[in-house]
Amino acid sequence: MKKDKLADILIEIFLWVLSLVVLVPFAIAILGSFKNQAEACAFSLRLPSEWIFSNYSQVIEEAHIFRSLFNSLYIAVISVVICVLVAAMGAFVLARKNTKLSNGLYLFIYMGMAAPVQTIPTIRLMQKLHIYGGYTNIILLSVVFNIAFSVFLYTGFFKTIPREIDEAALIDGASQMTMFFKVIFPIAKPTTATVATLIFMGIWNDINIPLYFLNTSSKWTMPMTVYQFFGMHYQSWNLVFANIIMIALPVFIIYVVSQRFLVSGITAGAVKG
């Protein structure tokens, strides 16, 4: 009994120490966003000698934050909606069909979670499709890169739903689409919230896809605006920190609101079928 209690205490201490890896840099960023350029470059936890709130207004003006906010929301929201709908419908079919073809398709989609991204061929493909550089190719790529994980979670959850629910809805006269959207899909709210939250955070924080697949700064997403204040010959860390805090704030709010769904959604979607 004493050994178990000691083990729990050691694990708790370890987790507290591990949390400092995230909390300390975040605290440095918050404090640095209110410092002048020289103090921010020190990357310390000291309080600012003078609290400079104008750093945020400067970032908003110079980085065109509101325009970038619209770009990020537009790309992320549309990508999440498409990914959730496509993944949920596809996963339901895979969960209900127990054939070699459906199992093979599930494994093929599952492999997409580990498949590497080939940037140059993808750019050439988007150019051939005449959609390179705009919102369409970013949304399409965001859906493609997240669809495998979404199908994986949804399929695991749908396999836990008894088939009798489907049969009861069909006997009552519901069509296949009505049965799915009015009976099955509402049951999957925790998984939907989990998928939507994780995909949204991933797309919002992603910098590689916008960097390679957007051809104009007017379409930059929020993370891309950091380049306004950081480069090879110019590094204004106080503005970079202020920009980072503004980028992280929407994701933090969404995570706090939806965190009660995350554990249940991931657990339900990770069962072995």
C-alpha cells in the first residue's frame, strides 16, 4: 500500500515537472509580450520594467491581424465541416460493413495517418488543377491530411452502437440518410466534438501548408503573420510574443470549452473493432 502511494506521489511530481516544459515558455511569452525589445530578447521570467500594452496594437496594425483572423477561420471552419461530414458518413459505412473490401478500405485509410507528405509533387498537382495559391487548395489539403484520423475515431465509435438502432429507424420508415443524420450522428456528439476540436487546432496552428501553398500575403493565416516581426536580419521578440499570444488565444478558448468531450471522444473512438 505504501509502495503504491509512493509511486503515485512520484508520478505526480514527474507530471508537475513535465508541465513546466510547457508552462515556463508560455509564461516567458506572456511577459515578453509586454516588454520592450531589449528585455524581451533576454527570455526571462522577470516582470517588465514598464508594461507596454501598445505591442498588441502594433501587431494588430502591422500584421493585419483581422484579415489573417478571417483567413484562418475561413479555412479552418470549412475544412472541419467537410472533414466531419465526409469522415462520419464514410466511417459509418465501414463500421456497418464487415466485408473484405470494407476492411481493406479501412486499412488503406488508416495508413494515411502515417503517410509522409510529398510537397513538390503536391504543388505540381495543385498547379495542374489550377487551384494552387488560393483557399481551395488549402482547404482540400487540410481535409485530406485529417480525414484518416477522423475516420479512425468515428469508425471505432460507430462500432459500439448496436445495429438494432439502425433497424428500428428503418422499420419506422426512415431513409438511410434520415436514419444517419437524425438518429446515429446525434449520438456521436462527443466524437464529433473531439474530431472538430483536434482538426481545428491542427489547421489553425499549421504553418507548413500555408507557407508552401499560399502565393500572396493577403491570404496568410494567423501563424504566418509571425514573419512580419521575425527574420534573418530582423527579430523583434516583444512583437513576436504578442503575436504568438494572439494566435494561441482562440485555440485556448476552444480547448477549454470542448475539453470535457475530448477524453470521452478519443476513448470511444479508439476501441478495437
